[in-house]
Amino acid sequence: MADVLRRAVRAKGRTVPITDSAPAGRKLGRLAKRGRRRQSHLLFLLPALAYMVAFFGYPVVKNVVMGFQHYTTTTFYTGQAPWVGLANYRAVISSSVFDKALLNTALFTVGSIAGQFLTGLAIALFFRRRFPLNGVMRSLLLLPWLVPLIVSSAVWRWILDQDNGVLNRFLGALHLVQDRPGWLTSTSLALFAVIVVNIWIGIPFNVAILYGGLQDIPEELYEAAALDGATGWRAFRHVTWPLLRPVVSVVLVLGVVYTVKVLDVILGLTNGGPANSTQTIASQSYQLSFQQFDFGQGAALGNILIVISLVFAVLYLRANRRAVEQ
């Protein structure tokens, strides 16, 4: 009994000696099994990691590098892209279009997010009630989100046409306007029209996410609040909004990150015109890269756009976390 403690366990009619090394052996076996399980988990993650690196990581790194190079069409033949440092950033920031594009990006993003969120929240609250054809109507509401954006832009371009557009004909038939407004050709109306179209496209996304968040709020809380006299607006303020705030954070952050880089809607409706009245940083980056073929300056504007999105996401999430903690 000095080195090994033997115990007798009767199993199937025979005595089996067990030593104190058995628990250690079982522990090593569990550790080995856990290690093999982690390896299998990593093997399953490898395809996803490879996909992320190939289609997200590499393009981002490549775009950052291109922003510091003189990268043009000749680079594709010679393979040479001279290093120019911050010259591309100085060129795009000092251009006459940048200030206008930055302002339009801010107005387009704020207007679109405000319209999409407020309208989406109102519709989500409406569909929270039970009534006939509720599910059918919610399904039809997703159509603007499912239609390809270039198709939506073409349809809205026809609707907003100054001479033959449905909107101007409808307003004229009701005698609401005397002259036919140039929704897409007027420098004072074009940006407003583009924002309205983008709101129409983004409402289904907001409704789907906010409606899902509303479904997770227990009905018992509204019943308890009603007993204390909190109904209608008070119930929304003290019950719905606090519990919906995490979902609102996701909707707003994703909405801003998506809206700030919207390109196809602007290209399909106005192509940045008239007179750069709907030019944004995203559309200016596209024109520099694929119309003027200055990929270095286009990449520099793309990097600026990424930084703006990241700064907003970090600041908003920190502010929201601080508000929740308080």
C-alpha cells in the first residue's frame, strides 16, 4: 500500500484490481477527447474562414494598399503601381466635388435611415395586432426588398419621369401642381427623390427585423403595465422601447453601414447628377475607378467610406451601451 492503493471491485463474478491511477487516466482521456473535438470544430470552420479571407479580407487589404498607389489601367499590363503615399487622399479631399459628395452622403444616409426606421417601426407595430390576412400582407411587404435594385431603379425612373411619369400625371390630374416637377432633373428635387426611393427599398428590412423583436416581448408585460394604467404611448415608452432597444441598435448600425455605400440606386436614377446634386462618396468612388480609371483615387475614397462607417458604428454602439447601463 506504499505506492499503489488497491481496491477490490466485484464485477461479473470476478475481482478486478483498481489502482489510484485510474482517475488520472480517465482525466487524460477526457482531455484527449476534448482536444479531438476542438480539432474537428476547427476543421469545420476552415471553409468559412477561407471564404472570408478570400472574398472579404483580401479585397479590403488590396483596396487599402491601392489607396497609396498610382494604380491605373496600365498597371494591369505592366504590373507596376508606383507608391504615392497620401497623394491620392490629398487629391480626392481637395477636389471640388468632395465637399458636395460628403454633404450629400450625410443627407442621404440620415434621411434614408430616419424614413426607413420610423416607417418600418410604425408598420411593425401595426402588424403586431392580429387581423385577417396579416401574414399575406407581411409577405407582400417584402417585395420591394426582393426585387433587384436595378429593376426598382428603372421602375422608379419611369414613375418620376418629368414628361411621361405616372407621378406627375397623377398630381396633374388632381390639380395639385401646375408645372410638371423635374424630380430627377432638378438640382433641388433630385436628392429628395433618391432618398424617397431608397426609403421605399429599405422599409421591408426594418419591418422584418423590428417585427421579430416585437414578437419576443411577452404579452404578460403589457397586461401588467395595463393594470398600472400604462397603455398606448405609455406602454410603448416603458415596455416596448426598452426591450426593443437591442434590436433597434442592430437595425440602425446595419442600416447606416448599408446606406452609406448605396450605389446602384443612385446610378440607376440620376448617375450622380444633375450637376453633382446627388453625388455621394460611393458614386464618386465608382466614377473615379470605372469611368476615369484612376483606381488609386477611387480606392482612397472607398477607404474613407469604410472609416466613416466604422467610426459611426463604434460611437453609436458605445453610446447605446452607456445608455443601457444607466
